Amino acid sequence: MIAIVCPGQGSQTPGFLAPWLELPSAPEHLARLSEVAQLDLAAHGTTSDAETIKDTAVAQPLIVAAGLLTAQALLGGQPTHDTVVSGHSVGEITAATLAGVLTESDAMTFVRTRANAMAEAAATRPTGMSAVVGGDPSDVMDAITAAGLTPANMNSKGQTVAAGTMEQLAALSANPPAKARVIPLAVAGAFHTEHMRPAVNVLEQLAPTLTPATPTSVLLSNYDGGRVSDGAQALNSLIAQVSRPVRWDLCMETMLALGVTGVIELAPAGTLAGLAKRGMPGVATVAVRTPADLDAAKELLATAAGSTKYTDEGAN
């Protein structure tokens, strides 16, 4: 069984979309996504600088669009019903779209609204996020709590992301957990914390205009790593996710329990494949950074095609 995973904010780098736009159908596809996003995603993915694409209002639609472009080139449509699909933070919107919960138009409308609302919430007070790498997990949690921060992303046993005000993040850097490094992240707010509650309210108002469908693939939730089997449930989870922690560690645990043997990360790839290498020993990984990586990803998909199909046994 293969898992298709979709990265979150902070994975984007200047110019990362340029090689993808060399594919025959990609420019037209991106133009359709750009129209809904009300952004020139081609320019942001090819010529905009790092500071520009760090802006939440730009980064989130750009990342979702990149994932959809990659998926089209890799899969030619939706994954098969026995494929596991999951996304980290904003990548969960990409995953829900691949699983058939949202149309591409609804996905881009949702991410545009989410990004603008989160950017507005972040602008009310300087906040941010820092990764805490290494250290004893209990010491890490104690240090995060002592600084008044929220463990916003629990990515693996060796990596937790803390979020809060810049003063709180400075306090954590000044008093890091033993044997751990505190690394500031290139994001513009304390995502997945109560600082983002205003954005949740905005998305709740948007929800009645969307038409979520039942997932056609095995879709995992950031909330608890469990399977999402209902469209309305998936949409509600996407909305609530904005102000609650991302448990990517639990998503990886569920993938292992389901018998996942390979992980393919869509563009802008690298982060989740790296976490899988450390947190899912023995599982093959392919980070699809450019079209040159498509052959390796397709080979992994072909290898898994004859493996045991998904059953509900062992699912969370």
C-alpha cells in the first residue's frame, strides 16, 4: 500500500514551480487554479522571492496548487480507493481534494479564504513558530509549556513545533530543552493555536457554500491520525484544524498500522519524506520535487499495485 502525502506551509522555495510549468498541460491547469485563488500563482511559483512567498496569503494557495499539479502529472486523476492520502496543515486541503472530498474549485476557494483569514489573524499581534529538534520528549513539552507556547505540530518523536508570541519564542530559545535545538520557521504566524480562532470563524461562514463528498481514498486526519469517512466530517476537520495542533506523528503511526510500504510526497516535497525516513523505518520514500522524480514515484506505485489491498483491519 502506498501513501500520497502533501506538505504544508514552509515547504515552498523560490522558483520551485518552474520545472512543472514545462509540462504540456500544467500552465493551463495552473491558470484555472490561479483564477479561483485570485493570485498569479505562475509568477509566485517561478519569479517571486522568498519573502513574497512567505506571506501566508500567497504561500497556502501556492502549495495547494503545486500539489494538485504534481498529482495530475503522477496519477492523471484521483488515487485508487486503497491508496492512503494525508496532508500536513494546509496540505490537508490538497489531500482532501485528491480523495474526492473537495473539487479543485472548492479547494482553491477554501484555501484562499483560509490563507487571507489566517494572515489577518496573524497581523493582529506578532507571532510565529519554532521547531524543537531532539531532546527528551517530556523535557521538550515542559520547556514549551514553561514558555507559554503551544505544541502546534507534533511531527515525530524528535520534532515538535512550538507556536506563540515572538516574546514566548524568544524565551524558549533562551532556555531550550536539554540536548535540543530551537529553529525559527519561515512562517508568519502562530498557526494551529488559539491565535487563529478568528480564521476558524471565517471558514465556518464559508462552509455552507461548499459541497463536500465522501472520500474515495483512505483519507487520514491531522487531528488524531484516524480515517475520515464522511465528507461533512472532513470539511469540519479542515476548519477546526486551523486552531488545533497537527498530529503528524499519529498519521505516520496509522500509515504503519495500515501496512503502508511506500510514501510519495507531492511538491514542494522533502519535509514529509524526511520525517517518514526517520519515523517509518523500512518504508520506501520518494520526494517528488521536480518532474524528474515522477518515474521513481510511478515505479513505486507500480510495485505496490500487486500488494495486499486495504481492509478496515488495523485502521484507527
